Amino acid sequence: MLIIPAIDLLGGQAVRLYKGDFAQKTVYSADPATLAEGFAGMGAQYLHIVDLDGAKGGGSVNDPTIAAIRARIDIPIQVGGGIRNAETVAHYLNALGVNRVILGTAAVENPTFAREMIKTYGPERIVIGVDVREGKVSTSGWLQDSGVDYLDFIGDLIGMGARYIVATDILRDGTLTAPNWAMYEKISGINVIVSGGVSCEEDIKKARAWYGVIVGKAYYEGKVDLRKCLQNELSPV
């Protein structure tokens, strides 16, 4: 299992939202590159970055910050948020040296595009974000309800060759109330990265049933000793 620390970028700062609400943000660092360097120093095997500005409006808004992070750390990086065309995918994977990109809105609204990106770059480099609110997939920075059932969507993803998803229960994200385990238990046939609601080290242990787990607010609020989790029995296998 991969334990993946998260950095959510808004205006070049590392923040966390509450239930995906842009009006309810907490700023944790004005220097995300140093923060990323700290995660790498703890032994993180992967870093998860979300461009919240991009997720809301599309495009790669926080490029300078992501480039600074890439320059400071050697571990793999996955980036999501606002990646809705082939040019942006190529920009992240080629120009910025990101290892994986996460397609969210684009995969819901334009499955042909998602299929083409998986075919072009391979399923190891194209991850799909499945952002769920009350069983339905949300888009546009979690602001729009697509009306698509998340299990139906995941079935379509498997059919197009996707191998990895980041599955988030939006109403758990940033709440420290534990992930929606019942949601994850219904998913099969694809590698799942658990995201949203991690509150303690027990949640991380429970997530070993899946491919990976993203840790954000639980670390920033001091609920999880991330270094210990990464360096002892919880470290990736």
C-alpha cells in the first residue's frame, strides 16, 4: 500500500478545504515546495498534488508552484485539477516532469478523451479521479453534480483500460470523520486510492485493503504521525 501525503494548492499556497467548499479553507503553508521536501524526507514514496484553482476553472493555474516542488524532490508526483485537454496532460507529463496526471471532470464529460489519454500514455500514468457526493460523481472542482452513479462510472473506466482511481467521498473530505469504507467495499476490478476523511493511524491501517491512501488534513492537524506511518509497519509494500 502507498501512503500518499497530499498538497492542495490554491493561489500558490497549501490549503485544505472542508467538504470541497472553497469558502471554507485553511492555509497550512505559504511554501509548498518546502512542505513537499519534508514529506520526501519522511520517506514518502509518492506525492499527491491538487491544483484547486485549475479544478474550479480548468487549466494548469499553479504551474510555478508545481515546478518548484518538482525541482525540490525526486519522488514520483501525481497531479490533478483542471486537466481537461491533451495539451495540459502533455504539459504536466513532459514539460513539468510529473509522473501521473489525474483526470476528473474530463473523464466524466469526455470519456473518449480519457480513453485516448490512457492509450497514449498508458494506464500507469493516467489516473482517474472519482469524486462522489451521495453516490453520484461530481465535476468542476466538486461544484457540479453529473448525475452519474459512481459504480457505473467505475465500470466504464475499467472498460476503457483504466488501472487506477482516486476515489473521494466529498462529504468526508477534510472532516476527519474516517473514510467511507462502505463506498470502497463496493468497488472491485481496479486499484483504488482511498481519499477523504482519514482521521487517524487506524484509518491508514484499515486502508491496507486497497492500493493506497491519501493523507492530508489528518497530518496537518497533528492527528497522524506520518513519519512513523511511512517508516514502520505501515510503510508501502
